[in-house]
Amino acid sequence: MTEQLKEFPSAPPQTRMLVCADGSTTVLLDALMGEQLSVRVDHQRQVPAARVERIGCRILGASPGTLVVDRQSRILTSDRAVISVNRVVIAGRGSDSLVPPPEELLGPYLKRAGLALKRELIAVSRGSWPLAGPPSDCVSKEYVIDCGEAGRVYVHERFNPRFVPLEGRGSA
């Protein structure tokens, strides 16, 4: 069993796959839902790296005054159900080329750009599902996509427990 699974010992298969995967989350979510998903960007702006210090400066290595892209989005099903809530921060010399158009999902966009992508897992943990409704725990995953000389992309995903449950049926 991998280190990531220790946090989720009774998780169902779809959760274990997302937790352990070192490739495209979008591909896995498309397969889980049986449809091609879409994205809704809640906000996207350039900010000094110091404004998102832990991510911009410490994780991505940008100097405090360097502008990084801070993007928050949701991945949606065809009936507009939210599968995940995501925070993406992009830094690097070619960071403008790493920013997808608002209607495009990050992973497929980067792949289509022909970049050599290497994902580095930072953490997998329990988080709080941030959307309305009764408070509930969710699976949370943080990683960096190294896009070579173009730059680096930090991704924090929180998965809707309705689709990516923490516990399998019959677990308590």
C-alpha cells in the first residue's frame, strides 16, 4: 500500500485511484463520471508571489515581487454538478503559455501544448468540502506540475465527497 493510502484505509476504489495517481486527474474524473467534464473559472488574476507566499514563493520558488497567476475553478459534470474545487497557481518565465482559456481544463490544455509534464505530489489529506450544504470532509490533493522551462504549476484539488467518498459503503 502506498503512503497516500494510509490516510484513507477504508476508501472505495475511485478514491484510492485519485489519491495514488501521478497522472492527469481530469482523465480519471472523466472515466469515473463516464463523460467529458467542463470547467468554470471562479476567478483568475495575476498577483505578486508574496500575496500567495506559501505557494508562490516557497513551493513554486518565485521571488516575492514576481507576478504569478492565481486561478480558482470548479470541474463540472454535464448537469453542472461540481466534482472538484481547485486552486491553481502558475509561475515561471513562460507562465502566460501555461494559462488555459477560461473554458478549458488545465491538464488537457497543458498536454495539448506538447509540454513534458512531471507531477510531484505534495500532500494528500482530508479537507473540508468548501461548497454550501452540511459541513463534510473531503479528499484533498496538492501537487506541482513541472512544465520544464515554461514554469511550474501548483494544483490543490478538493473532491466532492458525493463522487469521491472518504469511506466505502458499510464503513463507519
